[in-house]
Amino acid sequence: MIPAGVWVERIVRGIREPGRYGLRSRYLLSGWASRFGGGRSPMPTGFFLNVNNHCNLKCRMCDVGTDEGGSSFYQHMLEHGKDQPLSLEEWKRFVDQVAALNPILFITTTEPLLYKDLIPLVAHASGRGLRCEVTTNGYLLERYAAPLGEAGLQGLTVSIDGDEETHDAVRGVKG
């Protein structure tokens, strides 16, 4: 069995260098899966896009916030690509490759509002007719709500962990 990290590396290489690695949306989306399950696999209805590996909080349950280096999540998120997110052009290429499937794009994990090209990415996906949703901790939402709406964002999830005292204790930041 091929480790998940290898698949991720192959996908990223394919997005960054599609000619070299022969990545096409059909191969990306069904080639690997069709090897399992009698040669047939359903097309995905959505993709979860992790646009960065940064956060502005210190959540007790998150390796990024607590800077705990022992888990595989931490190792894949931080050690293998810290400060090396895909560029806007690379994300646009991915969106263009999957647009024919009409998937929902879920932009989530860590804090997407810290990704400098989030607004243009949402605008590009919306311009291709795709539903785009963002999950955020909400701390930067006042600044980004209007631009996200203008860019065509169709879904927004804000993480809330209880009343103010509980939420602040879990998230490690007041407010």
C-alpha cells in the first residue's frame, strides 16, 4: 500500500508540473481509485482545499496551534512544506482541471483567511461556476466578509466552541 503522503506529493507535483507528470483531471480523480473496486469509482462531488498551514489561534486540540511536532498531521502540515503553499496560479490550474465535474470546493483547515490570495481564488472558482465554501475561526471575518461575498463565496462555516469563556479557553486567544 502506498502511504497517503506519497499520494499527496504526487498530486502536488502534478498540479505544479502537469506536462511532466501527465496529470489530467480524469487521471487525478479516477485513475488511482479505479484500481480498487473493480475498475469503477464514482467521481468526487467535492474537494477540500488546504490553502496554507498557518493559523492565528492556539487551539488546544490542534497540532498547529500547540506546535506539537509528534503527530503525522503536524509533520505533513508543517515539516513538509511550511511557508510553501501552492501559488494562486497553481490553485487556479487545479480549479480549471476539476471544473468539468462541478464539485463543491471546501476551503478549510488551519485558517484560510490568512492565505493572501483567498479572495482571487474564490473569485476564480465562482467565475468557473463552482460552489465555494470557507471554514474559518472567525477572528478575521469582519475584514473579509464583504470581499468574500463580492468574490462569489456561497458558503461560510464559523467554528464556535461554546460560550465566550469556553471558546476562549479552547482557542487559546481572547475575543
